[in-house]
Amino acid sequence: MAAARQVLARSVPVGSLVMSYDFSVATAVRSRGGTVDSGSVIYDAEVHAGWDILGNANGGYLMAIAARAMADAAGRPPLTVTAHYLSPGAVGPHTVEVGAVRVGRRLATMTASLVNVASGREVIRLLGSFGASDPDGPFHVDATPPAIPAYDECFVDVDGGLPDAQPIPELQQRLAMRLAPDSVGFRSGRPSGRAQVSGWFAFADGSSIDEFGLMLAADAFPPAVFNSGLPVSWVPTVEMTVHIRGLPAPGPLATVFRTRFISGGMLEEDGEVWDSEGRLVALARQLALAPRPL
């Protein structure tokens, strides 16, 4: 399939540097050989500096690394990937062990484990389904893209110059993100009172956004809960699922993230990602720990 060949072409060799502004390089994987038909396949990968939030690699970034290996082993693009986060992602060499649960004519269900080579600790465990979507299938979308002002009318994610403001993650240097005006109140201590964040997502270097870039887009924005009035603090992801609904057209992606249920020290965050032509290209949901005062 053409889509599968496109995924495989993006599995470029792993470099020796631990910093790259190029997302495809920063998420590259290299197979040690073999196929999942005869057991698991090991891939080498590198977690690069700069794709982190205060030293911890972004969860969508880590998912994209492992999903590249899974897609390569499956020979098919991702449709849905779920990751459970077990330990912080640190800069340096990692391995991805990929196995097959079932490989059918349309779908391949794969598992993967991303492991830090230096510590030997497992960082995330994943389960995903890979295959081509059906362009001739039924179509019905009971939603519209979020109502966000034009890209140039939205705010660069900055700290507002306040001495006690939340630091801007290094990750934002890799991105050309803009937050909607009604989403930035938490930065200056004036949250909107509604747990929602919306805005535009793009890469700072102008790179196109593929299926794996959608996984980063699903986790790159400030947590929606920050606008609820709860503390602006760590919101560690426990589990995240991303559904890939299509490859985006060129241009920034319109996104919206909402949290409705905060209880028992946990919260959910639901996300929508729409392309420049108004097509839904990804859905996301994650379970996370509720923020607590620092």
C-alpha cells in the first residue's frame, strides 16, 4: 500500500546527536533486523533534548517514537495507539521492542515497549492497531472545527512577564503554536474558569505533519485543567489514546482540549485536531493525575 510505504520511508537512520529540531529525525527508529513473524523486533531510538517539559520528554513525542517502530514492523500506518506511561522519558538511547498480537488482511494489532538503555527502565508500554482507512466507507461528522480566531490573531505561548509565571517548556521552541485569546488567562493568573484550551499547532521549521506529528499535537498544548482554576502544576499522564482519522492538509492544525471530570485525584482530557480544510484528523483522550500545589 502507498500509505504503508510512506510510513516506512520516514523510518530514517538514528543519528548520534541528542538534539534535533527536525521531528522526523528526533523520532527516527532503526530496526536491528528480523520480522514479527518470528518473534519481537528490536529498534534503536534516541530521545532528543528539547522535546521535553521541564526535563521530562513530552508524552506525545515518546508515543510517536514507539509508534514509528510499530508501524515499520506492521508495514502499515497507525489507526489507534494507546500508551501507558510508566517512568519519565530522559534524553539518550532507547530501544523499542515490537511484537504482533494479530496480523490480519486489514488490521495489524501490535504491542511495543520503549526502554531507557542507561537505566533499563521501561518508559511506556503501547498497544495499537495499524492499517489503511477506508475512503469509501460511510461518512457522518456531527461536529465542526473549534471557533478559533485566525492564526495571526492568536497568542504565542508566553509567560506574560510575571516573575512567578509557569515556565515555558523547551518543547515550545520546536513548535509554532498559538493559543486562542480565551485560553491564555492561566498564564497571568486569570484562568477562564472553564477547563478548555484551544489554538493552532504547527512545527517551527514548517515541516509537514504526518500521523506521528498528530500524536505530538494531541499532547503539546497546556493542560485544559489549567483554565479551571486549579493550580498550574504537574499533570502527569497515566494513559493516552490517539485515534488517527486522516492525514492533514498543509497548514496549521486547529485544536481544542477539554476536561469535564475531575475526581479522585484524576482527570480526563479529550482532544480534537482539525486540519486547514476543516477535516477531523485526530481524536485523543488521556487520563492524568490532577494538579496539586507545588
